[in-house]
Amino acid sequence: MKRLLIATALATVLLSPAAFAKHHHHRHAAAAQDWQEQGRHDNGRHLGQLKHERWARGQRLPEAYLARTYYIRDYNTYHLAPPPNGYVWVRPYQDSNEYYLVQAATGLIQQIFGL
């Protein structure tokens, strides 16, 4: 009986971090989705960011980055030309100097600057 209690206690201690990590990851993903759907900035916590990827001209930027929070509005600061009608400059990663000119309605990448 004593061995059963020790085994149960040991299993509980060893399995708790895994269960906590899974629960924590789920909460983090849910928080990221909430922030993204509300169109709010996450104050540098990068809740809405997907893993750092690079895309090519002709590909579609993931929908997550078509939110206004990723749009570049001050073109002069970034040495970018104003986008044509129906297009926007998008900066998916704050720690990168990559800018994508995308069609706002479809996410189709027309031009990439700063690679």
C-alpha cells in the first residue's frame, strides 16, 4: 500500500508540469486569437505573431498579418513609396526590416522591400 501511495505521488509530481505546459500553451493561443480578432496591439508580447517566415512575391501573406496593426502608414519613416489604391504596406515582424506591399483584399504580395 505504501508503494502504491509513493508511486501515485511520484506520478503526480512528474506529470504536473506537462499538464500545466499544455494548459498554458492553450491559454496563450486563445489570448493571441482574442487580441487579433479585436484588432488591438499586444504591447510587444507578439501574441498574434506566427513563427517568423519569409514569403515571396506572388504568394499570399497569412490573413493574420492583414490586420491594421501590421500596416505601415508613415511611409517616409521607412523610405517607402505610398501604396497604390487597394494595396497596403505590411510589416509582419517588429524586429525585422522586411516590408511587404500586398493587395489588401486578397493578401497577394506584389513587392518586398528590405530583404
